[in-house]
Amino acid sequence: MTRAHVIIGVGGGIAAYKVCSVIRHYTEAGHDVRVMPTRAALNFVGRATFEALSGNPVSTEVFDDVDEVAHVALGRQADLVIIAPATADLMARAVAGRADDLLTASLLTARCPVLFVPAMHTEMWEHPATVANVETLRGRGAVVMTPASGRLTGSDTGAGRMPEPSEIAALGDLLLDRADALPYDLDGVRMVISAGGTREALDPVRYLGNHSSGKQGYALARAAAQRGAAVTLVSGATSDPGDPAAVTVVTVDSARELQEQMSLLAREADVVIMSAAVADFRPVAVADAKIKKTAGGEPAPIELATNPDILAGLVTDRGEGRIPTESVIVGFAAETGDADGGVLDHGRAKLRRKGCDLLVVNAVGEGKAFGTDDNTGWLLASDGTETVLPFGSKTLMASRILDVVASLVPHGQVPSST
Ligand code: CTP
């Protein structure tokens, strides 16, 4: 992305300190960052901090720099506005179209994507006034993140915790890449997503594993949750991409544990996505104690057994009515291409073999896909449709996959949970 103009609005909440990392993310990426705190925000973080981090002057008022008409100019030229923390009061003022400080005035002139990142006590988040305000903002096209659950100010815990800066930055970057990447179109859709790699134990300290970072599956869970889906993420080993806000995370180790969770959770799912890298084989025997070197001897061979094909099993479960017959099942294919065919040939054959509705085909090997932040590939549908997934961040790829998933979910945006 070329140098973008990013406004970071800061509301008066204790989470204001966390936004400093978001400011830094955008300045380090070379963007022009304008921080617009509310007057209340300056009770939590001082103006000097915001000025030092952004490299730009910081003002709360419409009547500063009147000659430059800052509230009009800055809002108009913005490519992205992030408001974090978005307090209940700040969202209410945005809904009302108030212009009583530089931030709300700029919101009225901005025509770019706006990302509200709420942070407040659970009661405030659940209050009908806030619920209605969030709905209004979403209805006007703004993205209002669903906050995380967890520790709030003081000793209370619950929904309302501000998502982590890395997650805010990932979604902000996504909106810079693609302004319409986060519509609220999966409201009430129940989604189960597997991610990461399985580990097949050899003894209490060793396992057979793979290079999966889990980033693509986590990006899918993050974007789906922020599009309104009720997401459960079943996670094997990852490079710790950070738990997505508003997502239930279940951790597993082996392929058989993953299979157990997936077949259980899929019974209540509208969409099942298998992005985990599942080990095809596991050691037949798991030693109770650490396997020792034998004096001067050769290592003992490892006998392997074949793991269940979880994805194919889910398709069978659906065919036999154990999971909702109208559910959408998505698989992934990591391919290198070989003498028998290219990446896409193998992908097409795999789609037929597995029987799922959609298959995301990635080229892997030589630094591609595993562990990287970017990805590219194709989305193959069982009706023969093939969509190119252009090179971009895994979050961008996730948004394109979810567009197609959303078009296949029964009744479009209507939750099928009842
Ligand atoms: N998968 C699965 N269970 C397995 C192996 C893979 O559910 N035991 C799923 C993966 O999560 C992915 C899809 O099947 O969604 C394809 O995985 P991949 O490793 O590309 O294919 P394999 O089935 O292992 O086939 P091959 O190794 O022959 O390419």
C-alpha cells in the first residue's frame, strides 16, 4: 500500500494506552498518522506521547488551527479512521452526528472505512442504548468490532475488553487493502474452524509435527467473528498468531483429538472450515517414558499408522445426517505440484476426492504459505466455479474466502441456529 492517511481517534477509556502500539504500527509502515484524542482521552495518555508516536501535532478541538480547517481537511483526506478505545459515549456522539470535538467533526467529513474498537464494562456494552448505537453505526457501513471477553478495568471480567493492538492493526490493514472486506453479513452463522498443525506423540517429550503456523485459520476466525459469526476455533500447534477477539478457542494436540472435537462441534455448525494441517500418520506406539539412545546401536524404526481423514469424515457425517445437511464444508489443500500435475490439477482432484463444497488451494514449499503473512491461491467450488485468490495478506485472503462462504450459507444472512 502506498502512504495512506490514517486517523486514530482515541476515546476516554483506560484502554487508551494500548492504542499507542497501533499508532506505532501505522507510522512504522510509513503512513501519515493523525491522532485525535477526545478531551477525556488526555486523562489517560498525554498529548506528548501521541505527538511523539505519530510525528504530527495533536489536537482535541475544532477551533485549533482554524486557518487550516483541520476537521474538514483531515477527515476528507483520510484513507482509514480507527477509533480505539471507542467508548459508549463516543459511539453515541457518532450516531447523533455531533461535531463537538475534532474527532467527531472529522467523522462527519470522512468518507473512508471507519473501524470502531469498543472497550467498556460489560453492562455498558450490553445496554440497549449501546446495542442500538452499534447497530446504527454498522447499518451506516462502519465496522464496529465485537470486543473480547476477559479482564476489564479493576477485578471484573466479561465482554467489553478492547481487542489486542495486533488484531486492531490486522483489521485496519485489511480495510486499507479492501474497504468492503468486513460487512456484517454472517450475523448468527455458527462456524467451526480448525487451524494449526497436529502433533503426534512419540514419547512424553517428542512428537511428529509440521510447519503450519495457524495464521490462515486464525485470520479466518478473526474476520468471520467480526462479520458477526459465532466462531469456535479448534487450534492445534501454532506460531501463536494471538487469540482472536470474540472467538471461542479449543486447543487440541493430535489428529484424533482434532477429529473428536470437529465431529462434535460440527453437529451445531452452519459452516465447517478445515484449515488445520493434519498429520496423515501417527506412531503406532507412544512410549510411556523418554526413548533413550541405545549404546552405539541403530535408532529403532518408527512404525506408523494412518490417521483418519477428518474432512472426508465430516462430509460423510453430513451425508448421513449427523451434522446439518445444509451446512457448508470447506477444505484446504497444500500442494507443491509434481510429475503427475500442477498445483491446480492436484487441487481439483482433491476437491472431488474429499467431497467438500469449497477447497482453498495453496502452493506450498520454498517459503510459500507456511509461516508467512501473505498467501495466494484458488478457491474451487464443487459446482466447478474457480476463483483466483490474489496475492495478499492472509487476512485479505480470509475475507475473500468468507465472501464466497457467505453466499452459500443457507438463507444468506439469516441465522439457521433456531
Ligand atoms: N485433512 C483432514 N484429515 C487428514 C488430512 C487432511 O481432514 N488426515 C484435511 C486438511 O485439513 C485439509 C484437507 O484435508 O482441509 C487437505 O489436506 P492435505 O494435507 O492437503 O491433503 P491430504 O488429504 O493429506 O492429501 P495428500 O497428503 O495426499 O495431498
